[in-house]
Amino acid sequence: MLREHLRPIDGVQYKLLRVGHLSQLKELNLEDLCRAVLLDMRIDRDDALAAIDLVGSLKKSVALLCLCRNHEQLMRYSDVLHLVDDYLLAESLVPGELSTRVTHAIRRRTKELELLQDQTMLNSLLDNIPDSIYFKDNESQFTKVNTAMATAYGKELHSMLGKTDFDLFTSEHAQAAYDDEQEIIRTGTPLVGKLEKETFEDGTVQWVNTTKLPLRNENGHIIGTMGISRNVTDLQIAQEKLAEEHNLLHTILNNLPDRIFVKDREGRYIATNQHHINFLHAKSEEAVIGTTPFDHFHKDIAERLHEEDLEVYSEGRGIYNQVEKSTDKNGQPCWFLTSKVPLISEQGENVGIVGIARDITNEKAYEEKLRNTIQILNETQLQLIEAEKLKTVGRLAAGVAHEVKNPLGVIQLGVEYLQKQIQEPPELLELMEDMKVATDKANEVIFELLDYSAPHEITMQPVNMNELLHRVLGLMRHNFNKAQIRVRDHSTDEPLFVSMDSSKMEQVLINLFLNAISVMPDGGELTIRSSTQRMQSAGSNVSSELTERFRIGDPMVIVEIEDTGHGIHEDSQDKLFEPFYTTRATGDGTGLGLSVTRSIVEMHRGLITLENCKTHEGACATLYFPTSSQENT
């Protein structure tokens, strides 16, 4: 009879396999053998119940249907009907009904199996994911939570069902969460990636990143919310600590007196502090980031800075304490002490440069002031020494005047008188001439002493040094010719004005020319040069004395007097300008010429040096004077 009711449905023809006993059913692989089991409930009740348990425990993918005699018999199995997929009544069975009911049972069983698998996967996901996942109804009561959430809050899974956030957190946080969920229910708009501060009654605080979505039924109606919260407390603490460190670093950088800047490998600013922002005349840090020096400086300055940056970047070596001159926002000159070092990434790659520039404008001003003070002190010291020398020699000269000059004058007059009165013998006349030469020499020494000790009062006015040189050379022409000395005049044609007392300066030149003549007893050459140049950086000129008298960039007039004599002995180098020091024979000079010469030069704020020539035998006297601001005489 049952086979007659098995008709094809949707192109599927079912086959019926009869199993007569329960033990035979246990031996079958139902999943491979069939899609459904039709259990005839008209057998013994216990056997029927055992068969239902067996099929249910064997394969859940196999549908189970029961065949009862009538509705009355069916009701006797009402307590187990929920375990079967469908039932049929033999007395009311119609043709084709069996195939239809079997098909529906198979589909229902397949659907339930799929749902069961989905539920299993969902539960596995919920129970193994470390984030808190929860479902709530429209009243924001928990309807389901995962294991991670229950564990995080120290609760049992079942104990959280029906609870709300007000049972877990402080009212402040619970109310905020409730308001968010009600807004989602009202609008259907998800809440994505909200950072929430969860506060508990015991004072504990944790941070979570929360996403909440509306939960809809099969009809699309919102029946609650679902959410997932990830604990980001460690990340938040790290970010807060990083923000504190960034703020601390930012505060330190902006309160340092130095300009600090960081550039990438393309020379673009990627970080800076407030002092550098102000120096660039920018309104904010944003106005500087991404720019280059070409956006803030003149082209030549920007190119120089770019070349320095490239050198640091390409060679991987820093530039330290480099003095740089610039201009401030008012156009006034300013000075900076700048250092630049490579910026190294965590991978050890050179990715840019870090620079720091300290404003040393005030230090430069103090340095200049100190230089001037030292110059004044040196001049004062020289004046004090000179005054003491003059005082000493003055007393000596006064003594000579009283004790020697007057008697010497009497002797000179007596010698002159006797020369006029005595005509012979020749021996006596020769003796008288020797006496006259000796008294004249003694008188010359006395006058040199008096000249050295006398106060030096000078009258300064601009004079062309070249004209003065030519005039003195003319006066000394006879002396040069007599000594067989050839003069080479290489003085410049342009006027070289120096503020001077021309009579005193004549004395300087005459003394130097006479000194040159004395070291060339067999004749020689005397070369004169004059020029003008600017003071260069410290250490590149003649001596530290020169750098003390002149500032960098100051114009100077230079006069060189070079002879071809025997040069200066090493032992005499440091004593040349000392009073009364001479290398000549006794009675041939007083040793005051060079001392007087230097005194006069220094009165003109100049400098004199005397050293051996580098290219040939001989000595060279060099005079340095500041140029006059007026070019008229």
C-alpha cells in the first residue's frame, strides 16, 4: 500500500526499503542508505520509542517520519512528537501524500541541520574570540553574551542574561551606553569604532573600542542591538603615555632658546620648534611643515643651506658648531652657532637631518666689546710703559743735561776757539779735529736721549702715504747714493690716505731707511711697496697683535721696506724694539731708533713688524695703518 503512495515529485522518485526489526536498523549506515526513515508506530509502543531514539542518535541528517493508525494513536505519542520531522495517519492517507510529506521532512531536516551547523559555528566563534560580543533586546537587556565578555567582567554566562549595563558599570557610563543603543534602535544607524571609557563601581577603569549594530528579525524589524567591544586599555595607556611624552618633548623644544628643525631627505621641514617658526617669520608650524629653505630664504642662502644638508645626508657625518651669519626680521645682522646631524631610522637608514642653531648675536657683540676693551687696555698698558720709560729716561736726560751737556758745550766752544787760533803743527790740528768729532758725537747722543724722553704730541690729519714715501725717498737720495744702494719703488699709484702727523711719520721712514743703510755696508737693494687690503679672519694675517688692532673686514694701508742685508739673528728677534738694544758696535748708535719708531707707529693706531725675508737674505719692515675716513689733505 505504501509503495502506491510513493509517486514522483519534482522529478524525484523515492524507493521504499523495508526493515523488519530494530536490530537490523542498527546495522545500517542510514546516511549513505537513505534520506528519510518512516517509522510504523502501529507496533509495540516501547519498540516505537526505542526506534525514535535510535534514529535520532544515529544520523541527524536523516529525516524521521512516523506512521500512526489514526489521530487517537498519534495522541498517545504526543510526548515524543517533537523528536520527529512529520507524521502520517494511515486511515486518512491520500495518494501522493507520502511523497510530499517525505520531501518536506527531508527539506526541513536539511534546513535544521544547516541552522545547527551555523549555530555551532557562531557559538564557536563567540566562545573563542577575545573580544566581548553581546546581544540585547529593545530594553538594552542582555539576551546573549560570549564567554570572553562573561570572563572579562567576572560573571557566569547565565547570570548576565536579563541584566543591563546599569548592573555592571557606574551610572554615568551605563547611561551613555543606553542612550547610544536607543538611538540605534530609533534610527537603525550603526555606531562604529567608538572609544568608550568603562568605569566600574570599585573605581576600575578600562577602555574599549565598541561597534554596535541594530538587530533585526526575519521581517526586518529591529528587535534589539548587538555589539562587539575590544579591550584597548593597554593601547590607550600607551597612546596617552606617548601623547604625554610628545607634549613633554614639544614643551621642551618650544622653551629651549635654540632653533630646532628636522628635514627629510628631500630637504623638506618635517618638524620644528617655535623659535625656528619665528625666525622664518611663519605664522604656525603648519605653515613650515612641507616647505624648504627656498620658501623662506634668498636663493644664495637657500642653496648654501641645501648644500650643507646634502653633505650631512650623503656622507652621514654631522656639522658641529658652525658659525653662520644671517639677518633677523628687522634686517639686522645676527649670528648663529649651528650643528646638523643625520636623522637615522629604526632600520639604521639615513632619512634626513636634525639641526639646532643657537643665537650667539649677543656673544658676538660681547666679543667685539671685549676686543675693543682689550685693545684699549693694551694701548693703556703701552702708554703706561711708555710713560714709565719716558719718566726714567727723562730723569736720565735731565741729569745728562745738567751734568754733561753744559760742560760738553764749554768743551765744544773751547775746541772751536782753539781751531781758529792754532794753525800748526799738523799733529795738533788733527787732534783738535778728533776732539771736535768726539764732542759732536756726544752731543748727538744727548739730543737722541732728549728726543726719546720728550712728550710726543702729535697733530693728526689725512695724508697720502705714497706722497710721503716719495718725499722722504727724495730727502734720502744722497744717503742711498753714497751707500751704493739701489732703490726699487713699487708703491701703488692710487692714493693711500692715513690719518697721521706727517713730521712724525717722516721720522719713522727716515729711521727705517737709515737702519736699512746700516745693514748694507757694501751696498745692495732697497725695495719699497705700498698697498691696501682688508683685514682677513683671525689667524690668517701677520700676528695676533694685528687681529687685536683691526676688525675683520677693516681696510688697511700696508707699507713694506725690504733690504738685502744680513738679516736678523734669531737671538735678536724679540729684542729689536727694546730701548737701548742694538747689534752695532759700541759707539755706533744708541739703540733708540726702532723703539722710537714703534712708539710713533702705535700712536697712529698702527703696527710695525720686522722679520727676515722668506725668498732671499735680508729683512723686511712692514707697517700697518688704518685707512683714513677722509680722502683730502
